[in-house]
Amino acid sequence: MSTGTIDASNVYPGDIIRFVTSIPDAVSFYTGHNHPSGVEAFSTADHHITRQIAEYAENLSFEYSGMFAIGDSNYSFMKEADLDDVYPLPKPEKKHEVELLEHVIEERGRLLDKTVSNPDDALSVVNRVSEGRDGIILMDNRHYPTAFIPVDFSKAKKLAGTKEANRILASVTRANAAAAIIKTSGEHEYALNVSALLDKADIRVLDVFQGSQSLKMSGVSTERHHSSLFNIRSLDQSIDSIAAESSLSALQEDALTDVFGSRPKNQKIIDRKLREYFQSRYTESSESPNVRAFVTEQMRQLRQSGALKKLSEAYFKNQLSFGLNDGIARHPIPAEKAEAAIRRVLG
């Protein structure tokens, strides 16, 4: 990835992310470097770049497993930027053979012989390249369009840890893109989440077009920092994701939204409020002959699925933010959820 000079190395986290996304089905990666001085201890710069790489890799489908620094007889390793240990270098027991990989560079050319230098140019390029489709127009460092990625932006509200995020970043890598314009016919908040994803690959988003309307000309910033890719997720998004993973019913998902939205102080309050919620929604049936059996079964399913434990742990570790995230996490919610939120506020 980088050779650097005799006593330093230039490392670009965005390039590392591009490289990893180009490897199909990658699940984790390490980074490492040698110290020509022979001293294995990490420098302040090593801690800084490790923290940066970890931040860039956050919320993608693969994990950053840590950094190595190789000295004369020992090596240092850290998974987290503030924690490192020293280990003796093991002696290799035998030689290892590694297959050679060949990279073939293809000249793809440009989609149009037209550069983007102002909003009118951008709209013209968007219309000609997208042909009415939603997606991302990728450009080289001189802002000539080089590739188009079709995107279903209804999926873009949940890019964190998804194959769709990998597909987009891998396409960016193949196109060797430096900049992009996003075109959507739907909610521009979802397009701005894609902008946060592109920042992980150090792609400059020049503009976002909602239909033919330029967000930049409307005064909306179209560049989003990669940390806003639902690094801190909203209540609805977090519960929606956990509910889908755990195959929860609509009633159970609504119960979690209502209870956690009230900002409970401890697990005992969460359990009590969940029981009260299910009790208030009980309707007699052959499957649930009485309210007690109904509530007990709903709580059993929440616990057995792991959803209640997962959401509670994230909530109390402050990994979730139950509020608006700079407009990025905003999306329409059903009327009944909005009414429930208003009732909670008004008491």
C-alpha cells in the first residue's frame, strides 16, 4: 500500500478502505509496518493513524483487526489505538509460499468529454449520464465523468454494514474515482448518507441533485463526514435494524420504540414498561386466553431472540443516540408513532 521514505511512511485510510472493498467477501484486515530503527514501540503518529483507520472502517461489513509494528527482535500490536502490547518475534519454522497476483490496468476512458465546473455543467452531465436513473456519477480528478453506479436510495438509509455499501465502494475503486455527483428522485437525506459512505473512500461529493434541483444551490451542504454513516444511529433506525435481524413482530418493534424512546434509566424500568405496553395492547384470542399469558409470551420472544439484550446493551453503553443526527437520520415515521412520541413529550 505504501513504501514511504527511509524513516516515514504516508498512509491514507481512504485508500486502505478502497483496497479492502475490492476483495470479495473480505471480513477483516490488519495493517502493519516495520520500524527501521529496530525499536518496536508505537509512536504517537502510529496511534493516530490506527485510530483514523479504525474510524474509516467503522460501520462497514468488514472489521479492522489492528496494527503491527515490527522491530529487530520484538513487535508491537494494538487493536485499539490507545492499547498496545509488545511480543517477541517468533522464528519461522518453515518457508511459506505465496501465490503471485497480477493486476491488469484497463483504460476505461470517459463517459463524456465534458468536465464539471459549475452547477449548470453538473445538471447537464447528470441528465446525460444517468438517463433518468438514480445513482452516482463518478469523476476523475479533473471532474470528467468516468462511471455511473445505479443506486436504489430506499436502501441507503441502512448502509452501515451492508453489501450495498461494499458494492458502491468497490465500484469507486474500480473506477479510480476522485469525485462524485449524486442523483436521486427520492428523499435527499438518503443520498446524503451515501455521501458519508463515499467520504470513507476520500471521494468529494460535488453536488446532490434531487430531481433537477441542486442541493448545493439550495444552500444544503452535500459533503458528509464518514463518521455520520449511522455511526451514531437514531432510535428508529437502531430498533428497525435489530427487529429485522431478530424477526420481531410489528407489535414488538413498536413496543421497543415506545419504551426506549421514553429514555428509561435502568433495565428494571424497561422490563416494566414493556409489560405495561403489551398489557395495553392485549386482545383476547384462542392463542392468548388471558392477558398474563400474552404479556409473558411477548417478553419471552424478546429475550429469546436476543433483541432486548442487544438493544439494552447498546443503549446503556451510549452507542445509540436517541435524537436527530444532523438531519442525516431523519425519515418519515408512521402517524401512530408520531402521536405516541407527542404523548410522551406532553406527558
